[in-house]
Amino acid sequence: MDLKNLDPAWLDALKEIGNIGVGNAATALSQLVNAKISMTVPVIDVLPFGELSKASGNGDVYVAGVYLRITGAITGDILFTMSYQEARRLASLMLKQQSNDPVLSEMECSAVKEASSILTGSFLNALSELTSLSFTYSVPYFCTDIFEAILGSILFHLGEVGDYALLIKTELSCRTEKLTGNFFFLPQANSLDLMFESIGVKN
Amino acid sequence: MTNGNLVITVGIAELRVDTSPTNLSVIGLGSCIGVCLYDPVTKTGGIAHVMLPELINARGNVNRAKFGDTAVEALLEEILTAGANESGIIAKIAGGAHMFHIPEERNFMKLGERNAVSVKRALKKCNIPLVAEDTGGQYGRTIILNTTSGCVLIKTINYGEKII
């Protein structure tokens, strides 16, 4: 499938899928930290790699990122990032203990990884229910660095087959706990056909 | 280091060439490689932001800046067009880190390393001397090439700064 010539109606359908998926993820996160979580309407964009991080809006920010690879009927990548400080806050919320160490401990890293895994799991459950397609996802891989370095390192699957990425991005935030995270879903172009077919937007 | 001059950012799978006084920069190189070519006489410099090692793995692709082997050739052509003398061009490379530790994906593990190997092979093929490099490790790098001095400033989050 040619990403550059995607029908706008199909993009809308994808947006709706993203919306429902991330809605599910937000509910899961809300239960996890026991606070109200709000989300933005997903932004969908088809972009050349060079413009991807600009569109993501946090190029040189120090972030904690969790990456998961989806395989099966749908293939693609999921990345969940939060600023390093916010990752520390999320960890202390989950572990119910405050740490004064500015560096994330192994335990705290695990907590952030776990939270991201739960988020992704609920996103993908929704995706699977909507499309009746089955797929699996990898264990979460964790890394803290400059946002762009993390993003650049997960794009290679997409890079091998094309020059564009389809990006579905949402911001999840929790006002009371001052948490914001960015959720990125980068489906591989060839799995889009199947996805559209199963939700019935394909002619 | 940037001397208040304009900083031009080179995105993933892009390449840019410019003459003094400018700064060419790549924000956050992970497993990608920033290939810097520089001619000290004409003060012309260029950076290619390489994402993958080889073109042969890809299907019907034309963006030469994306792959190590083709990016070096493309960058050399650009910098010569911009007026650099072929005999004086030097190369500096940075990046090629191993960001995520993924035991089951062996290729992924070595992506940064494979990128570095491919770029070095291409430089050799084009007879461009590699005068400095800062590759490997498990951390991202931001690089800034100053086209006046030819110096490359490398910034990291937890591993300090250095100039190569």
C-alpha cells in the first residue's frame, strides 16, 4: 500500500481505531495510578522520516521510552515516551514510595516498563477486537535518552520498505499527578490493507 | 562552539551540505550514523543522517541518504557540487549506538554496529580518510559540525561532551 496516497476516509477510520485503542489504554492507566487520565484526539500523519520527530514535537527532550514490536496479522511498532522526570513520578506513584535519587532505579524502570506494557496491551486488545485480527507483541524494551535517538532506532523496520511512516500519536495526561505521556503507533504499510479490509472500509 | 551562527538540522534519512559560516546538526543519533564530510580549504561541510546499512535490503528505494553505502556517495557528490576539492575532503562519523537491548533480535542488536561498518566501507571505497569517530555504546548523541573549523561537537545526556 502506498502511504502517500491514502484515502482521507481511510485515515479517518484509522483515527477512530486509534481513538478507541488509546481510550482503552487511558482507562487502564487510570486504574493503575488511581487518578483521572485525559487524552487528546489522536493525530494521524503520513510523514517522511526526516520530519517525524519534528511532528512528534519533542526532539531533544530527555525521555524514558518503552518500545514494543507487534507481529502477526498486523505488524508495526509502538513507542510510549514520557519525560525523564515524569517517568520518575509515574514510578513512585506505582511503587507508592518517593525516591530522592535523580536516577531511575532498576525497580523504577520496571514499573515504567510495566505501565507501558499495560497501556499497549489494552490498546492492542481494542485493536484486535475492532479488526478481528490476531497478533502478538514483544516484551517491552526500555531506554532513557534523547527522544530522537530512541525514535530513530526503532524506525528501521519501516525504513527497509519505504520512506514514509504513518504516525498515530496521542497525549495522555493526568492533571492531578502532573503526568504526560506520548503514545506512538507506527503500523507497517502492508498490514494496513488487512486492517482496512476487516473494518470494511476497503472497496 | 556554534558561534551564534545558523544551525541547520539534518533529519533522519536526510543529507545537507553548506559552506562557512554555518553549523550542521543532527539531534539525537541512536543507532543511526551521522557522516560528516569536510573540506578545510573551501570550508565546505556536509552531514548525512544514515539509518540503515545497505540498499540491497530494501525494495525499490531511491532515497540514497538513508543507507550507509549510498549516503557516502551521495554526500560526496553534493559536497563536490558545492565547491569542495576532492583531494582535501576528510570524514568524521558519530552514532551507531545500541539503544535497546533485545536478546531475541540479533540483527537489531547489531544495527548500530552494522551501520558503522557499512559507512566505513563506503568511505574507503571513495578514498575519503576517516580522521575521527565516536561510535558504539548504549547512548544517543547530538552532533554539531561547524563549517568554519571542521570541528564536530558531540553532546550526550550522561556521557558528557567532546569535540572530534
